[in-house]
Amino acid sequence: MTKPFPDTPTFAGFNAPIRLEGEIFDLEVVEGEIPTALDGTWYRCGADFYFPPLHGDDVFVNGDGVVSAFEFRDGHVDFRTRFVRTEKFVLERAARKALFGAYRNPFSDDPSVAGKNRGTANTNIVWHGGRLLALKEAARPVEIDPVTLETIGDWDFDARLTSLTMTAHPKFDPSIGEMLFYGSAAKGETTPDIVYYAADADGRITKEIWIDPPYASMMHDFGVTKDHVIFLVMPTTSSLERMREGGPIYVWDEDLETYLGVMSRHGDGSDLRWFTGPPRFVFHILNCFSEGALVHIDSAVSEIQSFPFFPDKNGRPFDPERAKARITRWTCDLTSNSSGFVERTINPLGCELIRIDDRIALSNYTYGFIPFHDAGARQAGDANAGFNSVGRLNVRTGEMEDSFFAGPNASVQEPQFVPRSAQAQEGDGYLLVIVNRLDQNRCDLVILDANSLSGAPVARIKLPVRTRAIHGNWVARAELP
Ligand code: V55
Ligand code: FE
């Protein structure tokens, strides 16, 4: 019998395991109307623990992968959610208990699963080359059926994937349909190797470049422009020795510098050049673009690694203020003799789970869609100190031009921009946001007009349950089989 989950913040309140699989056909529309122009599926992927952890407590990034889908059609929305049948999930379900231990630490596993695939497929879900892939940066992609959300199996790009891992943040070139991605710890946990791939619109790997970084680090995201690729090496370092002794895979080591590796997208990697700067941390890229020899990297930058469960190597206590991520532009000048990069904060608000209009990815752009905490909108008695709003940031002016406030005791998940039509200008469309109703133990799906985030929602759709995801992506019906 499955025992109760531990009473720790990872498993409490709105984070409590959901464990549910199923479908809600035709969700309730409690406000407004769903535009028929929204025709497609919003796929999302997140982490949920099916069984109580093997070692007392755990960290949310170690949960089992859950994929969900909001399918929009003719003004209706259907919801489905399903756990990914990773090897880990299948083995644990058969045993009716956790067998795998700590985050990315194979030494902490039950001996019965030695050598088994530890992948959790819990971070992102992307559609490319006719395949829907659930991603976790520590493992290979897992292919999911786009209609039933059933697991098809691990996908190795017809044996062309030489890495043991694939990032959860591939990039897409909207003009040619390429998917650009990499594997870090590509030869196994804590190995420094990075390998970069390009896959054409049919999903065939057409380029593979191995990179030798200055040190092994946690690399959650990377940058791509029309002309360049940027690898972010930041001082969250890994150690097999530490894991063997029962410690965490990563620590924050502020004695190291940040390195940005910039190479041409059109070459063989031999022109890769490292630019250096003070220790910084980035989980997510907003967008990158090249202007001649200038390469701009816009992301949510913090002074220290922002997960409190990865300790400071030098024993400094976690400082939430320094862990705040702000939209920041880094610029590397390929004509400069200096090895430094320039840093400029675009907007001072703390934020994360940032998105753009994906049609302008890799190019000079104007808008970011940014979850943040609006202290002014929050009233007395509102228990939510997290992100209560999503704003439209003009990255050219640095101004948060407009924002949606989710209401009291409500927080927001990662938004999704959907263009009004294929020809619509950048930022002209809808913003889909899951609102966590913290005091009702359920969520709403809110559809906003991206041109008028502070106006009345276009529609509000009630979910009678919680749904929790980390990242997601919209796939128009025309793209699906
Ligand atoms: C992140 C999430 C992860 C992970 C590493 O959002 C970094 C950052 C859900 O898993 O393994
Ligand atoms: Fe991420």
C-alpha cells in the first residue's frame, strides 16, 4: 500500500501530488467566449510525484513527467492529462513504490534498478518533425502520441542522437523549420561534454558538433540566433564524488566566472569563442538575435543560482534577493579584442517562465510575456507572494507596458502566446495563462487579448482540479496529423 507523502513544502498545499490521469471533455466556460480562431492544442509538461520519495523528502524537479493537453476546437476546450511511461515510472508502478532516489543521483537508487533509465520526462514538450517529444535535460526525449498522450517510447532520432541527453529547451527556426538543440552531460552524469545538433524540418539530424566547455555545469537553456549559437556556462557545477557521498549533484560555486560560448550556426564549431563575465545564473532564455558582429542574449539573469535546494559551495546561506531573475541583455562583440561581454538590465522586476511570440524567435524583437509579482495590485489579506501577474514587456524600451493581475490568492503558470492569425504582427494574438486558485485547490485557464492584458479576459475556463506544468507549447491543428 502507498504510504502518505511526507509533510514537506515539496508535497504540501498547491504542490501536493495530483496523481490523476484522465480527460475532461468540454470544460466549463465561466466568462466570455473562446475564439474559434484558437484551433489547436496547448501541450504542457510538468512534474508530479506518483509515489512518495525513496529518501524522505525530494525536490520538485525530480517528479514524474506528466503531459497534458488543452485541445481547442470550435469554441470548446477538452482537457487530457497522463503520466509519461518512462522506464522509471513503469518499474515503480509495478513495485507500487519509489525505487529511484535523489535528483540525478544514481547512487541513491534501490539496487534493483541499477543501470535502468532514470529519465523523468518532466520539463517540456515540443512538436517537431511529426513527433511530440517530452523532454528532461538529464535524459533522451520520450515520444508521446499527440492524440491520446500515450507514451510511444524513447526517441533517438533514428540512432543519430549520440548524446545520452537532450535539453528541455530546443530552439526552432520559424523560417526553415529547423530544431536546434544540445545535450549537456552528454556522456553521462557530471561529464563536461556538450554536443550541439541541428535537425531539419523532417526531424533528421543534419549537424553534430562536440564542444569542450571550460567546466562541467548545469546548462538548462541555450541561445540561437539566425547566425549564431550561444552556450551558457555558469557556476553551478557537478561532482560524481559528492553524489557518491550522498550529496547533491550540483552546488553553486561563485569562485568561477560565467562563460558564453559563441559560434557560427553555419560552420563546424571551430570558430567557437568564449566570452567571460562575473558569476551569474540563467534558467531561461527569452530570445537571442545577431546584429552583424553583435550577438544579443536576452534572458532572466540572477546573481546566484535560484533553486534553494542546490547549496552554496562556500556555505553561504541562500539569498532570495540575489536569486531574483531579471530580464537582462548580454551582448558579445565578435569584432572586439576583449573577452568580456556587456550586461544591461532591461527591466528590474523579478520574473521567470518568460515567453515571446515564437514566430519572431532568433530575430530582433519587441515583446516578452513575463510572469512577475505586482506588489501594487496585491491587497491586504492576499496570501500569494509569488507571481500574481503576467506583463507585456517592451524589450526596446524596458517598459512593462500592460499586465494581467490574476486576482487575490492566485498565481500564474508559464504563459503561451498564440497569434491571432498567421499574418498577425508580432504580439498580436492571445495569451493563454493557467491561474492557480490557491484558495480553491483548482485552476482556471484564462485567455487574454495580448494587446490588452489588463482588459477583461477574452474567456475564463474553469478546471475543477489542479493542473501543474513547467513548460508547454501551442501546436496549431494544421500542423498535427
Ligand atoms: C529546471 C527544471 C528541471 C530540471 C532542471 O526549470 C532545471 C528549471 C523540471 O526539471 O531538472
Ligand atoms: Fe526550463
